[in-house]
Amino acid sequence: MGKATETDLPGVGVRFELETNAGRCVGVVVHQTGRRDLVVYDERDVDRACESVVLTEDEGHTLGELLGGNPVLEHLDDAVHRLEDLVISWITIDPKSSLAGLTLAEAELRAKTGAGVVALVTDSGSIPIPGGADRLEPGGTAVVVGVPAAVKAATNLLNESG
């Protein structure tokens, strides 16, 4: 696997670079405007771009999908990030779950588990910081935050058959 790096570019955005196993360096500059620059660096001078292609945000997403998509999104069920005692987990809502189709208020997930839903993601889009009237769509994804035991309990509720 190649070596990837990320560099903040103040006032511009972020530069991501990948040094391939073959020793080539390619990168993407993600501008604050959403524009992406796909860059191929010179083999002899990695600070010199020998080719650059400007992409719109949508074109960048399409190219990402063509290249295999985002590994985090490919493994939503397994994606768990730890920050000290805080766990963030992307949980696919089992269509057979007793909570599938309920609103967050009806599901009472926070009251039952102590974990909070900070976003909902479905095929039709995402809802950051959802309210009580937003639904746990069957097959959708709930982004859940809490201590490990709370997130595990929420995962179990969202995956158990009713």
C-alpha cells in the first residue's frame, strides 16, 4: 500500500498526496470552493507538478467512485473511530429492526442507550443533527456517538429484529 499524506493549505483547502509503491506521487487539492485539482508530480522532482486536471466537486466524487470509492463508506458497518472515551459509529439500520421506520423521538434511542444520533444518511441524502421528527429509515445509516457501551447498545437495537 502506498503512503498517503494530508496537508492543510490555509486559505485554499487541503492537499492529499499518495506515493505509490512504484514511487510515483499523485495528489488532489480540495479547494474550499469544492473544486478539485488532480495532480501528477514529476518523477524526479516531487515538488513540481507535471500534469494537473481541474475537476468540479461532482466530477471529483465520480472519479472517486470509479477508483473504488471511499473505504470508510464501503465499510460503514465496521467503521468505528475512537477519540479517548468517545466512539463514533456508522450503523446500517436493519429493515427488520423494531426501530426501523420510527422517528428518533419514537425510538427513544438516547433514553434507552445513552448514545446520540448526530446524523442520518439515506440514498436521498443526509441529515446532520437530526431532530425528533426525523426517521430511522430502513437500510439507511445512523451516525451514532457516545461511550463504547452506549454505542454498542444502540447498534444492537438498530440491528435486532422486532
